[in-house]
Amino acid sequence: QVQLQESGGGLVQAGGSLTLSCKASELSFTTHPAGWFRQAPGQEREFVAFLDGWSGGASYADSVQGRFTISRDNAENTIYLQMNNLKPDDTATYYCAASFSILTVEKADFWGQGTQVTVSS
């Protein structure tokens, strides 16, 4: 049974940094696409960052490009989201997701439970 376990959320002041972690069981991040999504209150869930399993290539939403970095530790089967220069608009529940093939907000086979990130101004 595939499980994604997130950690690392919290409260931070604007301009600060946080790192989110997502550890997978029964699914390898080196062979499956994975990513981070977020959902603010009253808003739809949106894409944040993507990491291709085989190539390790990354892509980002325009709103976080240059501030967030997605990475992975193959030995730990864990992906990370390093978030720098955080803004109040980044406040949301962040979700780790993975799929057997295609990964989008509409099509993700597995979701983590979510971790809250709150950025104060």
C-alpha cells in the first residue's frame, strides 16, 4: 500500500524559509513522477513543483520559480521542497503527490495528508 508521509510545515515570517519533506513507502521516486501542490482556503488546489522520476528533471509554477526548489534523496526515497523568500500568498496546505504515470492536480494516484504552511507579514 503506497503511503506518502509529509513533514516540515509551520509558521514563518515573510522572507523566511521552510523545507517540506515527503517520504514514500511502496513506491520509488526514482521511477515515478512526484510533486508538490498547495491549496489555500477557498481556493482550488494548484500545482507548485514537479520532479520526473527517471530523468530527475524539475518544473515549477511561475509563482514560485526562483524561490522554491524540489529535490530528492534516493537512498531515503524522500522528496523535498525547499522554500525561500516566502510570501504571505504562499500560505496554504501543501500536499505531496505521486503517480504511476501522469501527475497533475486532476490526476494523481497518491496524495499525502497535507502540511500547513503559514507565512506572516
